Amino acid sequence: MKNKFKYKFSSAVVTSCVIVALILINIIVNVLATKVNLNIDLTRDKVYTFSVQTEETMKSLDKDVHCYVLYTVTDDDGAKYVDEYLEKYKRLSSHFSYEYIDPYENPAFVRSFSQNGENISVGSIIVTCGDKYKVIDASMLFNIATETTTTMEMEKHLTSAIMHTTGDTETGKIYFTRGHGEYDSSELISSLSSEGYETGAVNLSQEEVPEDALALITLAPMRDFSLQEINALDMYVSGGGNYIPVLSAEISDTTILFDFLKEYGINVLSCYVVETDSSHILNQGGVSYPVPDMEAHPITEKLIEAGLVYLAPNSLAFGLTDDNINFAYTYPLLMTTEKSYGKTNLAFTSLDKDATDIDGPLCVGALAEGRNGAGKILALGSANSLSVPGILRDGALANGDFILNGISYMTDNTRSLSIRAKNVSYSVFTISELHTEFIRIIAQWVLPLIIILVGIIVWMRRRYL
């Protein structure tokens, strides 16, 4: 009897101690959770791991940034992702805050942030700092790349918006040349605008390059530049300006522009690039497009690490030399394989290689850096790589980030080189009927029987102590 009482008393003491310990642990964990970030990113694609740039931007934030999140409910999947990201931003800086706004209950408030009267969609985020603000449209937060992959671009756009509204970005505009039958630049303009860049147009036959130009872009000119325009372009680049000629195999009779590029060590090879290495080809719509290798450079470093590929449809090629009259340094950025070649007869009826074709590997993307204060030239051989609808937002391709990284590098805005969109992959787990039946038997019969058996053994031991 005495032993039985002693056992029950000991059991009660141990149970009480365990309960008190659990309560104390729970209190400590809750307190730490408010002070320290205890979350661990266990996702395969590291969806919730921020880039170094975002962490540095938030830690150095010295102005109050407030976000309005336009959601009607906060319990849908999209809102949960957004809230998780915003909480991580909030933990990084006491100057960051956010709140949810129902756009249907507060239409006048939402309209006050509409610059040109356009509608701001549900799910958008309005980033404000003082009188400055930036609207991140809901379509810019997520991008469905494939049936099993969704690209999360929230960090990329939110950090950019924070830098923009706090004034922590380079001021100026990116101008597109006009007057030469250039390609439609709406796809590229949309991508640049989403990163906080302002854009404009300039006709060099009528005006000089504006003083606030961060860079000048020519997108696949169908007609050549005049000597007057080339002189204006040369003055701009030699004075430290940045020029991005984006060409195409379809271009012909632009020798004046080509001669200008040659002066900076970029020799345009009028050809149509064909890639025959199956590991460097991407088939889309029954057409095979070259996938060149990205060479090591600050522009491509993060893209190579992410395992992305650059798609270069309808590309011409470049020959590079440091032996040029401007003494510019040249760097290949995009290279095809040795199995590639450039068809010199642009009126070809067959893609088979001819004796006059140019042997690979071929450079389809290059950078020239001037000396003694001169600027930089980023030459791309495929205009379609920047103008095909959706190509700059495809999370599986490097095209969008490549051109943005290029501009950041040219304008010495190196803090923008590291942000990458996150690919969220969905894996499908399938099991056979046999495995399903096995799991059912385990769950329905085996586990309950084990629990009952353990309970009987414990009861028997306690009964006879």
C-alpha cells in the first residue's frame, strides 16, 4: 500500500513538473518569436530566403516606408504568400510597415494612387515613402511559368520599389532611339518600368541625347543612322554614356552604325546563327532556337548560379577585338557552341551548313568598356530575345534579368545585380492502388491495435504495482 502511494505521488510530481516545463517553454518560445526570427526556409527552391541586396537595403533603411496591400480577404493562398514576405521585410527594419486595404470599400483611396486614371487591381501593393509612391501590380508578384512552376517576383519588385521611393536609386531615364524603323519596345519598356526606370524616346536627327539619359537603346533598326546621328551617339558614349544596340539577323544596310560599333571593338557579323548542339537548343512552336552559354561576368554571375538559360532567336553574331581605335576592352557575354555556325546567305532556303558559313563558337552578346572616362556598349545579336511577348517575364529564362543586370552594371548600380525571381515547383506524388491499400490497413488496423496493446500493458503494470 505504501509503495503504491509512493508511486502515485511520484507520478503526480513528475507530471506536474512536465506540465510546468511545457508552459515555460511555450512562453519562452513565444517571447523569442517576437524578438528573433526563428523561421527556417525549408522550401526546395528557397522561396523565402532573401537576397543580400534586400537585406542590405532594409538594414540601411533610414526612412519610414509604408505599404498598402489591396486584398479583400487575407486568407487566400496569394494573400498568405504576400503576408509572409511582408512579415520578413518588417523583421529586417523597424522603418517598414504595412496594412491591408479593401479596394472595394475604399475606392477613392485607391484612385488617389492612380497616375493616369488606370485601374489598380486587387492584390496590388502600394509602396509609399513620404510623398513618393510606387504601385506594384498584382500581376507582377506571381508569374505562372509552367503547369508545375510559378515564379514569385515579389522580392524583386518590392525591394526595387523601396529603393525607388526612398531615393536610393540612380536618377535619370532610359531612352529609345526613334526614326530607323526600330522594333516595338513595349515589352522592354514594361520590364524597365516595373524596375522603377523611367523611359523616353529620342530622335538623334532632331535632338541631342538628353542630359538625364542613363542609357540609350536601339532596338533592331531597319534603316541606317546618318553621320549626324552617329556623331551625336559618339559624343554621348565617349563622354561616359551607355549605349545598348540590340540587333537582329534580319537587319541589313546599316553599315554606318556597324562601323561605329567596330570602333569600340565590336565587329558585327551579318549572319543567321544556327545551333546544332541539342543541349543548347530550345524548341518552341516547332522552331529550334539557340541557347548560348553565359560567360562569367558580374552581369551573368547570379544568372549562371540560378541555372537559367538565355534564349536568342534570330540572332546575328559579333567578332570582338581589343585592338580598336577607342582602345575599348571587350568581353563576350553570350557564346554558342562549337557545333553552331552563322549562315551568311540571309536569303537561305535551307539551314544546312554551306562552305561560306561562319564556324562556331559565335558571340551573340558582348560588352565593350571604354577607357579614360568613356562609356560602355552592350551589344546583343537577338532583338527577339527582348521583344517577344512574355520572354522577359518567363521565370525559366534569363533574358529579363540579363538586360536589367546589364543596365545596372553599365550605370554602376551594382546593388541591383543580385535579386532573382523565385521559382516555386510543385511536385506530384502518385501511388499505386496496392500502396494505397497497404497504407489504409496500417492506418485503420495496425496502428490502433498497437496503441491498444501498449495501453493494456501499461494498465497491467500499474494495476499490480
